[in-house]
Amino acid sequence: MSIEEELRQHILFEYGSIRQFSIAANIPNSTVETILNRGIGNANVTNIINMCKTLKISVDSLCYGKIEFVSPIVETIGAKKTHYTPHQKAVIEAYIQKPEMQLAVDRLLEVNTPPRAEPEAPYSIGRSVAYGGREMFHPHTQAEYGNIQKLAEEAFAEEEENKRKRKKELEEAQRILDQL
């Protein structure tokens, strides 16, 4: 099966018809049909990029005759892009969706978060995370942040107390075993 046939099947699966896809991609229906019939190698680069962006597939892989989906979560470090596994994406998305747990997760994973600046507005405290090429901001007011921090500190202190109790219990058990 040629890449054009695979592309046609993917379009029909995602959009139901070439016409619906052409509307979503903002490309004339006849242009899409021409690309699929005559080949992507003869197509205008802008049209291929628009088609790939609409289908959420990689332009690079399409050029090599493959259809690969683009990750919605990509972290850019310099010129290097890091793609995540589906599980990593799910963890990141859960982290983003539960800002009240972020401090506790940071502590659990021993992630050193930079000190936060004094808030300039009610929504100035939060985390900025790259998601699909744009920044998402999870706001907290100062009071909310204080409550979250207090809960996390209480949970941390409780865990430390439980560790101390377990250590004492183990020492007591060892002492009893030594007497036998």
C-alpha cells in the first residue's frame, strides 16, 4: 500500500470523508484529492504541512513514507525535543490537572522547585508547562498556595513520624530476639 493510500485511509477514518477533512485543514477538496491521487512528492509543501498538522502526524515521517503521530506533549531543551511515552504523557497530564498535588509530588520525587516570586496578581503563583507548543498556566491564589503547602507539610511530617515509630518497633523486636 502506498503512503497516499495509507493517508487516504487515515483521513477517512478520522474525518469520514475527504471533504470534511479538507474543510478542517482549510485546503480545497480538489487539492487534497490531487495530492492523494498524484502523490505527496508533487504537492505544495504548505499543503502537506497543513494536512499533517490537521491529522497530527509528523511531516518528517510522511516524507519517508510512514505515518507517525506527533506527541501533544513535547519539552524543548535547546534544539533537542524529547518525546514521551503514553504513560509519561498520562503522568504529566495528571500532574497538570491536579495542581493541588504538585508540591507533594515534587517532594515525593525530590524535585527541587525554584523559589517562587512574590505574587503580582491573584493568579501569579503556579506552574507553567509546555503542552502542544503553548504554555498552560495553573493559577493559585496566595491563600490556596498556603493551604496546599500546609497540607503537604503535614503529610510530610506525618510520614516522618510513621518512620520513627516503625524504627522503634523494629528496634524493640530486635531487642526481644536478642534476649531469646
